[in-house]
Amino acid sequence: MAKKNTIKLKMVNPETGYYYMAERNPKKQTEKLKKRKYDPTIRKHAMFEEKRAK
């Protein structure tokens, strides 16, 4: 069986601390992810930044 190339990561909103779990392939996408997603704690869309999952 082949080894997985993806790594697990947290997409964290630095303002509230709310996070989504995601995966990405570090060989294909070398820069850190930044996405605008919905944050239910403030009930708005906000910027989420990549942090490593433990």
C-alpha cells in the first residue's frame, strides 16, 4: 500500500480561535493556505489561516 502524501492541518481564525480541519499535499502546494470561510462564533465569513494539526 502506498504512503499518503497529504498532511492534516487546522484552518484557524486568529480572531476567535474557531477552526476547520483540512488536508493538503505539501509537494504540490508549498505555500500556506488562507481561505475565507464561515465562522459560526461571529456569524460571518472570516479569513482562516493554516496551522499544523497535532
